Amino acid sequence: MTELIAEHRPVARKVHFCEECGQEIRPGTRYTSQRCKDGGDVWTFKAHTDCMAWSQAYRNKHKEWHPYGGFIPMYDLIEPHEYNEWRGFFPHAVCRMAFPRIN
């Protein structure tokens, strides 16, 4: 069972990647950082704050927290036809997911 050890909302000093949308968390952006552990494994989960909120709302609505016993990021979990349902609540997160940045 995964245990949350600590949660912070720092401002990024360097580029990180959001584990929900898969896009960059750019320097100067506030994001959610969670320290987690499961058995002997410890890791840090990082996500845009709005991606994290959208993820929690989506999973609460669909009761899909840990399908098949593992974490599935939003970019693999949500279908494109569902974006409009959430666009009014999490507009920036939906845009990052719907229109990924091309380098």
C-alpha cells in the first residue's frame, strides 16, 4: 500500500516533468511534490497543481484510483472525447493534455 510521507507546493527552479500530463513544469511554476513510499521503495511524485486536482476529481468520479494495482497517469487514463466535460473546471490542465507542446 502506497503511503504519502510529505506533500509540498514549491516553485520550480528547474524544469521538471508532470507525471499526470507528461508536459514540462517550467521554472517559476508552482507545482505539487509528494514524497511517497511503498514497502522499501521511496520516490517523489511531481505534477502541475491543476493536473493533480483534475486527476483527483476524475478518479473520484470514476473510482479509478489504482486500476490493476498500479498508477496510470491522466494522459493514459482519460479519453480525448472527455476533455470538454472538464474544460470549464481545469482549463489549463485540459489544454496541456489536448495540445501537447512540440519541441
